Amino acid sequence: MGEPSHLEGSISVGPWGGPSGNAWHYKAKGDIKQIIIVHGGAVDSIQFKSDEGNGSMEYSNKFGGQGGNRTDKVDIDSPSEYLTGISGTFGCFDPLGPVVIKSLQIQTN
């Protein structure tokens, strides 16, 4: 069975963040130009910046929590470069802690 039509072509993950985590999905209206990752010991949130096609940029909702003390931005040189995948690792930092995203890898063409 395939994805529901409203999710086709979207990014879908989750849930994470222990008992308070929620599943989410995002479908850009145009080319994804930048991925913003906020982190500390773990990935706290991810956000996407995309070109709407008319010269204006759109920021997605921030997916994740409010923690993190560092922000890294991954620029994507579209249209010649485009996002092909996001993968990563997850786990606990201690046996009683929540499951968190420990690392992300951004893949482009």
C-alpha cells in the first residue's frame, strides 16, 4: 500500500522525543535551499527553507523541541543540487533517558 496522496513526495518521520514526540511530514512548495539544524548533545530541531518559485523564500515549521545551543545550516545550491535523502542515528545517552536523534546525514545529488 502506498502513501496517502496528500503525503506523496513529502518528508515523513517520527515520532521521536520520548513520550512527547510527534510524527511530522513536510512537503516543500519549491526547491529546498537550506536545512537549519539546532542541536546540543542531540538534534533538537530541524527546519527547511525553500524557494517558492517567485523569488520569495518560505520557512517550514520548526520540527522538534526548543532545546539546543548551536545552529548549523546546510545550503543546497538548487537547481543544480537537490536533496535526495536524510538519514541518521538515534539512541539514548543513558539507560533511563529518552530516545533522541544523535546524528543526521544530508544527502544531495
